[in-house]
Amino acid sequence: MDAIAELSAEKGYGATKIADIVSRAGVARKTLYDNFDGKEEVFLAAIDTVIKEAMARVAAACADVGVDWKQQVEAGLKAMLSYVAEHPAAARMCMVEALSATPAASARYDEAMRECIGFLRQIVPKNTGLPETIEETLVGGVAWILHQQIRRGEAEKALDLLPELSDFVLSPYHGVGKSGPTRADESDSTVTDSKV
């Protein structure tokens, strides 16, 4: 599975052959076929493993900081960015190659995105008045920025994005749960002032 992550990052999923995988892994072709039906099954198993490891790291980081939701968001982002930086080939496999490799790989990516959205929804404040799709928007935005970073060959620098991505994810919730004017109240007063 490490071999297919490395090869798909280097050559792309389509150009990676079974011969490449067994050569890189240092195993016999028979060994591969004793464990997997073919290249796609190896690829999907590798994606599943990476997603499971990354999400476990995020969940553990969030649990370690306690109940403060802002700290949980930042800890979760840091854990994800650290994983990407430490495993650039695996990150490219899951966040770039999986999107177009096979329909099943694309479905794995979509499911991972839904899992991240659900995780964020559990952490952030409820009944905020924000659009129902806010968590989808935020997770999608983070994924897009990471996707671009990985495609530029800069996955190892993913942690540099932490301040920017933390601000991006937290900014819609600023002021939520505080007394005083909300974002909506402030925008209403701006409209009223401009009419006067």
C-alpha cells in the first residue's frame, strides 16, 4: 500500500502498473494477487488506511484539548496538516489522485469529506443563524487549499497554512454565543446608516 501511494504520487494512478507496485514493494506478483484482486483494490485499501489514520489523529488531537470548541478546531486542523506534511505521497493519493482515478476512489474521497463535515458540525456552536451549508463550505475550502498545496509539490509545508486556515474556519463563528450585536445586527445597522 505504501508502494502504490508513492507511485501514484510520482506517476499518477493511471500510469502505475502492477509491475511497478510489486517492484517498489519488493514482493512477488503472486503475493499481491494473494492479497488483492488488482491495482484498484490495492489503491482503495491504501486510501482507506490513510483516511482512517488521519481521522484518528484528528479525533485524538481534538480530545486532548478538552471542550473548548475553538481549541478543538485548531487542534484538529493542526493534526490534519501535520499528517499531510509527514505523509505527502499518501496525501496526494487521497486528495488529488483519488478524485479521478476510479469511481470507487472518488466515492472514498466524498465519504471522507462527509466525515470531516460531520466532525466539524459536532464541534462548532449550534443554532448560530449561519447557513446550513457552512460546515460543507469550510471543509471544502480547506480541502481545496490543501489540494492546491499538494499539487504544487509543497505538502511538506502544509503546517504553514495553520494560521490562515484556522482563521478561515473560525471566522464565521466569531461572536457566536456572545452578548451584544451579532454579525447580522451589524450588517443591518450598516444598511440603515447608509440610507440615512
